[in-house]
Amino acid sequence: MTNRSSTDLPPVATEYNGVDRNAFLFGWTPQAELWNGRLAAIGFLAYLLWDLAGYSVLRDVLRIIGY
């Protein structure tokens, strides 16, 4: 086993396809998939908080159709 100092460690991956991972790019890019996931998580959390506050679209729709 080789004893390596902390300066010999590889850098953390900060890029995809030679572009910053947080760049807001359109199209089929890894950056777009990261932003899609982030925005989906924010939307899910917003709906969950909205539902916990008593405003539920799903519950209202089920009530309208008779369930």
C-alpha cells in the first residue's frame, strides 16, 4: 500500500463534458438533467407543503369524482 499525501489525491469532479456542472444549459446535457432533478425536488416539496397546509388538488379531484 502506498502512502499518499493529501496533495496527491485527484481533484473532485467539477465538470461534465468540459463544462461547469452548475451551468444552466439547454438540451440533452448532464447539466440539464441536474437542473431537472433540482427543480423537480423543489416542486415536490412545494406541493407537499401546500398539501400539509390543507390545500390538496388531489384530494379535491378525488372528492369531485366521488371517491
